[in-house]
Amino acid sequence: MKNLRLLLLFLIFINCNKKESNSVSNISKSSQIKETSEVKNLINKNGLTIKDRFFPPENFKLNTEKEGSFGAFIENFKLKPYGSKILKYDGAPISTQNLHEAIFDIDTGTKDLQQCADAVIRLRAEYLYKTKQFNDIKFHFTNGDLMTWNDYKNGARAFVNGNKVSFKTTEKFDDSYQNFRKYLDLIFNYAGTISLNKETFPVLKTSSLKTGDILITAGSPGHVVFIAAVAENDKKEKLFLLGEGYTPAQSIHIVKNSFQPEISPWYKLDTKNTETETARYLFKPTNFRSF
């Protein structure tokens, strides 16, 4: 049991930015910038989904993702009412409430588990679950071991001995959504930015970026944001909405663009940039990836 706790603590530590602290060098400087203006003409406060809440800037048009795709799942995801606060897993609001423009209407759980990489894993897993792609619901632990939903629902459980994990069937078959959430909590415990980085593929061209792709720093600490919408103009230039989870475990949200408030919350992104700064994190190097 002691070894289990030690391994758990180690894996959780490397999962994401586990402390909401300015001592982490990659935390974006914009987290210290006070909000000076709001761009309201790009936001429909009554919109209930990503594609209905946010208008692209002038001369840009929303790229609607293919029906049934992961991107379409995200851009049609239900949002909480405009102005909702980011809440931690314990229901308390976080201290910084001026860097987001929308909250995804999805639970955070009651433990400090669903942080940055976990938020991406959660959305990806929910998409696969709702579209009945059960064979594709599988995630690696940070140490490389694979845990599939098919195995878990058939009763397989992970047992830790030192830094090794073994799997034994100890439970009855249960394919309920409640059991699915237990499976995800297990994944959140042992997966992180390192494993998520290995499970995705590099995107080398800005023109290839699409809704559902991620920008990630894999490591300890690390962080990840996901593309929540894409807009494009006649020149084939693109703008992007970015979503994220954070630490401590908190509401999945759309971040503002503190650097270009005239187009906020949209971002200009370039896969060739050596670094990319978002509202709460500096990604260095720039590392876009796709499922």
C-alpha cells in the first residue's frame, strides 16, 4: 500500500502543473494582467454551444467540422450560462476569474483528478463513449501500461507493486456510465501530459490544425490546451479558440486572448513558432498534436 501511494503521488505530480503557483516558469505572464476591456461583439451570451456562443472576427468564417467527428462533438458541446465561474473539484471558485469566456457543461468530479491532460482525455473519452467507439477507449499510464475500457468494464483492475503494474480480473462485468466514470478516474490518476503526448501525432502545418487537436508540453510540470473551434478567411488564414483544464482540478473552459483583445478569445497560431503563449501558459517549444 505504501508503494502504491508513492507511485500514485509520483505519477500525479508529473501529470500537469499541479500547483496553481507563479513559481512555474511557463505560467503565462497574462495571468497577472488585469482585464482592461471586453470584446463583446464576438460573443453571443445566449449561445449554448461553442459554435453558437462565439462569432469569428470580421472576414472570418467558422469551419464546421464533419458530423460525427471529435471536432463536431467539441464545437457542439453544451456550455454553462455566460458568466459562470470556474469552480474547483470541491465546488469553490478559483481565484482567477478574468481569463475565460465559457465553461463546458461537464462535471469535474469530487477529487483533485481531472486537471489539464485529464480534461482532454475526458472529452476524448466522452466522445468515443457517446459514439459507441468502445474499442478505441484506451489510454496509457505514464509508465507505458495500457488500460482499456473494454478490460475495465469486464472486471480488470490495476494493481501496483513498486513501479510495476499488473492487471487482474476481480470485478463483475459492468458497462454502466457510472463504471465508465470510475474508469476515467483511474486513468486520471495514472496518465498525464507525457502519456497523452505519446498517444497523439504531430501536426506540422498550421493549415492542418483542426478542432480537437492539442497544444502540449509533456513533462513535469507540463500543460495542454485543445482547439475548440477554427475560423478561416478567404486567404486561408486561420484563427482558433482554445480550451483547457487546469490545476487544481477545475471546470473545463475557453480561455481569453489577453495579448490581442481585439480578436479575443480567438488566437492566431502557427505550428512553426518556437513558442506559443496562451492566457495561462507559455508553451515552449510549440508542439501541436492530433488524435
